[in-house]
Amino acid sequence: MNMGRCKTWLLLLVGTVLLLPLTTCKKPNILLLIADDLGIGDIGCFGNTTLRTPNIDSIARDGALLSQHLSAASLCSPSRAALLTGRYPARSGMAPNTVIRVSLFNACPYGLPTSEITFAKLAKQAGYKTGLIGKWHQGWSRDSFNDFHHHPRNHGFDYFYGIPLTNLKDFGDDGDRVLFSFLSHALKRFITVVLVLGISTICLYRVGYIGIMPCSVIIFLLVLITGSVYLIMDNLKLLNSTIYRNFDLVEQPIDLETQMAKEVAEGQEFLQARRNDGEPFLLVMSWVHVHVFLAPAQKFLGKSKHGKYGDSVEEMDWAVGEMLNSLQQLGFADNTLVYFTSDHGGHLEERNVRGELEGGYNGIYKGGKGHGAVDGGIRVPTVIKWPGRIRAGSTSSEPTSQMDVLPTLANAMGVPVPSDRRIDGHDMLPLLTGQTSVSSHEFMFHYCGSDVHAVRYRPRGGSIVWKLTLKEPNYLPGRQVCEFVCNCAAAITIDPPHLYDMTSDPGEKQPMNATDHPQVYKKMIHALEEHVQNVKPVPNQYTFRNVMWRPWLQMCCNNNYPSCTCQDDKFNGKF
């Protein structure tokens, strides 16, 4: 080889070495897709053969399926707080300690504290453009009208389009009401108490113990309180059916039939803007589906074998496909980490006004949404891909958590996790890339509200995953469901606790007496005691006072309450 050719090859080699870091260290884009109330048994790659979910399945085909991925709570607000922060909800005050376990009003002061560090805030540190499309349900205004204290823009998101709260069955026009279902027993007790007080007051007046004036005042107050409670319970659509774009209220009430298409359009517009500005992005598509009220678009209506619920699952899969196609068309697909999950398990008790089931299917797993620590409520359908990093077609059956998202994204984005607080999640990339074969979680703690109901233990050797169940839902006799949502305070304490081998008995059908396995039992109890000790008390966001409706925080798009109606000019007539 002559000297000239040697110099040429040498220059090429040096250039390649110098350019290699620029090509391999390019920050990945991130697309997170979060379903609402989707069961692990609703998706094709998790075994469903009666619903068509080819686009979600394609993420598993091109990446990894996580068969033991767990939410930190079996209800949406706490589980989403944990996903955003990488921390158990109890650390941020997002673990409810009353029968009311999620907020049911836009106009109440609860919310994820702004002192929490979300993965969106970390993305901002790394130079990312961040967006959230769809459901938020982490609070809105706190102290005054439109102070937007808990708004996504104050939690690291540059752009927000969607629902401050959630989609409620009240948002339809069939007369169904979530609070009448959720608080049916409490409502009966309330009415009984009011009647007793009213009758007692009249009796005291009749026998001369009180005069006409105090009797009239008491009766008036009882009627006023009862009427106010009924009006609030019967008007959640008026109070909550709103769409915001950043800080602007653009639609009230929500046109649910076009909502999925609008979310897709907003997501695609965000991606197009990133192609134009060349900045890396983190985009969260927090689908309103498949929470009720179910209103799939006309082209999906009646297409599935499972009524409106199945139609809505298939519409959501279409929406996932639209986002994946946009990544491909815009040249982002090869450098984007895509993660799909559900905030918790399917709602087994959900029925429409005609009594028809409209909740998800949790496969072989026991229980569902709101059931505390049973796996049907916390084991969620999750798939993830990152071309060139996560091996296509792989499966992980190791215990992982939605709290792992923050440290995993931090690693991918090249920023450190917060060091001034306890982060409960672990980076999943070593597991997903084959660097390790054992979950980083030796212990996981499963809450119902603010109380730990179970502990999961993955020993550092072998393959068994143990689960110690301390409390179980107080199910209806002979069934594994509650009236509407299980009450954590009414859960049954198990003494001695049950121990399950989740590797051979994932459906939790064969409980063992934990004391018959003293070494495992003692180790799990000791881990639980240590965990409880290191959870520092913080103000609880779900106190009765925090979750009650505040008229001075109530929004109305045209300031003509109660005739609050407006349409988004951006989409008017488009869908």
C-alpha cells in the first residue's frame, strides 16, 4: 500500500473516531403512551384474541414486553403521580387516606406538589421540548381562580392540551352519574341521617322543646344541605367537562366522540414542530380512552366484539398507530424510545346506565381497579421499544414498576436523577438491554390508599417472586368484586398473612400460610418496617377539605355560568 493511500485511510479512521461520539450520543426522543383503565388482558400481545390491537402489539414486536410491570396504585391519580416522579405516592402526599381516593372536581385545591421533580422537569434540564396531550388529573388551581398552581406547565411540560381532570360517565347524555355509583351507600346513610334529624326536629317542636324559629332554621339548613349535595352530584358534567390548551379554556363541554382524533392531531402537530426546530422531545400522550364515558368515533362504533369498550380499545390502538406512523414519516422512528402502559388495571365493576359491563379484562390476574394490592389492579399491559438498544421481540418477566420510568428516562437523556430525595424507581435499561437478568427491585410495596397491603420480594438468586398479602379487599359475598370501588379502610386483615409464589401462581389462587416460610416472611416484614420508617410524613392532598368543590375555583369558558358552552375554533367542524 503506497504512502498516499495510507494517509487517506488514516484520515478516514481519525474522522470516524472523532465523529462517533456525535452519532452515538445523540439524545433520543421519547414518546410515552398512557391508557386509562386498560386491563392487561385487553391487548393482543398479552393474550387477547378477540380485540384487534396491531399497533400496540407492534411495539412489543419491535421491542420488549414487560409481563410483570406494576403501577404504584390501583387508582389513577396516585399511580400517575408515582409514574411522573419515580416515587411512592405517599412521599408526595398523593396517597389518599379517606374513602375518596381520587379528585372528582376541577375546582378543588388538591394536587401534585410543585416541589416534586417530574421526568418532564428532568427533560427540560436536558434541553428537551416537552408536551402533554390528554388526561392530567394531578390538580389545577389551588388558592385562587386560575392561579394554575398544579398545572402541567408548572411540572415541566412546555405544552398542554387536554382534560384537567378525567373523563367521567357523567359526560354522556344518558343520565348516568359516577357519584351515585361511587357513593351509593354513603348517600343512603346521608339521606337516612337527614331524615332522622328532620323528623327529630319536628318531634321536638311538637312536644314544645324548641320553638318555631329554631325548628324552621334547622329544617331549612337540612333542605339546603341536601339540595346542594344533590345538585353537585348531579352536575359533574357542568363542573368538569372542560378542555384546556395551555392556560386557555377552549372547549366546554367536551365532544367525546371527536376527542381521540383531536388528541392525535395535537400530538402530530407537536411532533411536526420538533422536526422544524430540531430539538429533542418528550411527548406524553395520556389517552382519555378507555375511561368512561365511552364514546368511540362513528367509524369504530360497533366494529369490535365487546361493545363500546372494545370499540374504544380499538380506536385507541388506531391512535397509537397514528403516532407511530408520524414518528416514521418525520424521521424520528430510529431514535425514539416508545413506552406504552395503562395507569392501572381494568375496572371490573364498571357498568353503564343499562347495567352492561364497560370495564376492562385483567386476564388471569385477581381483582381490578381500586382493589388495592391484588395484581389485577396493579399489573399493567406494558411494552417498550428503543431501536438499537432494546432487543426486538424480547420479554421480561422480572418485576418492574412505573416508578422506573423516571430513572430510565434520566439515563436515556443523560441527566442524573434527583439526589435530594428518595427515588423508589430503578433504571430498567440494564434489564432491557440484557446487562442484567434480575430486577433491581428486591422489594416492592403495594399500597391501598396510604396503607401498605402487600409486599413483593424478588430474591437475588433463583427465579421465584414472592408476594406477602397483609390485607385483601372486602369483596361482595361469593364474588371478587366490590360495589363500585373497593374501600381501603374496609379491607380484611389477614392473620397470619398469605404468601404467594407469583412465579407459579400469578393469579393468587393458592395462598400459603406465611409463618410456614419463616425466613422469607421475616425478611419481607423487616423490609416493610424499614420502608414505613423512611416514608416521611407530608401534607396529604386527599383530605376531605382538599377534594371538596370550591365555587370560587370553578371555571366557565364564557363567564356565563351555568350556561358554560364553547367550541375550540381550531377543530370546529374538522372532525
